[in-house]
Amino acid sequence: MVSTFPSSPKANCCRRVAGNAQKTAGILALQGDFEAHLKAIDRAGGHAIEVRTVADLEQCDGLIIPGGESTTMLKLLDQEGLTEALKRFAGHKPVYGSCAGAILLAREVTNPAQVSLGLMDITVERNAYGRQVDSRIAHIPMPEGGDLEAVFIRAPIIRRLGAGSTVLAAYNGDPVWVEQGRNMVTTFHPELTGDVRVHRRFLGKL
Ligand code: GLN
């Protein structure tokens, strides 16, 4: 079953973050905008390290896969021997993917089809809003109040949600922030705005 807009991520963020002060969020740093995620975790009150090797990954309580180019990231993951390590990691620790990261987490990828880590039972269509010029900033009204500023850059659209998905934000009727089990994706880039709601929610999972 797919539910929409559950309890506010804001409501319990502070207690959770404070209670997990020693936890380490890994940011996959092979390609893409990993530095912005590092800063966003800092703004959200967490501790983050860059992940380039299996040894780096082993120090983490959760992982963020940033935006960038999913095909390039897949190649680099293979080269670093991180693909299988990451799948094992995801067997018991939370992974959050933004944009290209969301594409890597999806079980099924279209436009064109490509392999992925398959950590969430969703289908995503790559570059679904059109070409680079169609990148945009949207203001999404949130149930707990206020707008969520969402930056879309050659973003995918989530075309199918598997069982147990929770839609935390939607734009033009499409889910853009989805949680499934311990994992989470956004098709936008929260790390590029001052809004730390997404990163706080991730820290709450560690
Ligand atoms: N279009 C990119 C891809 O398909 C994702 C873009 C992004 O991460 N901003 O991998």
C-alpha cells in the first residue's frame, strides 16, 4: 500500500538528531555534487564523511548517493569494487539517493534502461522533464506548513511505486520524495537549498 504525507518529518527531527550525535553519514564521493551534501549534513546537525573506498563505507551508519551522472557513477562504483559492498551495506543500513542517486537505488530504470543497485522497489524514468533547459526550481507546499524548495536538474520521474512506499512530497502529481523501508529518494536536490528537512529525516534513520 502507498500512503501519502504521513506525520511531519519536522516534528521528531530534533530529538532523533540529538540522540544520534555520534553517527556517521557517508556521502558517496566518486562523482557529482557530494560536497553540497556534506555541507547540508553539517547544517542539519550531523556528521558526514566522504566515501571513496570499501574501507570508508565500513565506517558509516548510512550512505547518501548524490546527484551527478548515474551511468558514470555506476562505472566508478564497479571500478572501486563498491557495487557489491554497497548492496551488502544496504542490507542493514539506510541509503538515500538524490536525483542520479535515486536512479541508482531504483529497481527498474527506463529512458534508457540501465542496471542499478535495486535497493528500492520503484521504477524511474531518466531525464523525464526534458533537456537541460527544463531544469527548474519548484516550491512544493508541505502538509506541516511552508514550502519545500525543490531544485530539479535533468531529473528523473518516479513512474511506479512498489509496496510499502510513502510519498513525502509530490510535484505536479508525481512523487518526488519517497521513503521505502529504511531507504529514501528525492528526484530533486535538497542539498542545494537551505532547507534541511530531507537531510534531517535521513539523519533520523541512522
Ligand atoms: N540525468 C542524470 C542521470 O540520468 C541525473 C541528473 C542529476 O543527478 N541531477 O544520471
